[in-house]
Amino acid sequence: MNFQDLGRGARIELAKMAKQLGMKFIGYNPSAQQVSLEYKGKGLTYPLEAFIEEYEKGSELVQ
């Protein structure tokens, strides 16, 4: 599954998803299909698919 960069709207939605998981959205890299997040002061990078799967489950990526 390959997601296109849909601009600001997609980034706003990713930021909302991150906030619901207790994280802060830093950025999205469409060419690498990765989402950069901040969790408890540490920068993390996840594949976009893994981030979306965890959001749909409603659990946190970091235990």
C-alpha cells in the first residue's frame, strides 16, 4: 500500500491521530512512507502502515 502526499490536510489528520495515541506529530515523509513522532521527549519514526494499524487498534505504539 503506497500513500500519496495529499498536502496539509493529510498532515492535519496524521497529527490528530498521533494526539489520540498520546504522541506529537513531527512530520511525514511520502517518499519513504514514514511518520515522525515525538513520544515522552524522544523522536520516533514509524512506517505509515504500522502507525495506521496501531491507530485503528486504539493502542499505543510504544509500551
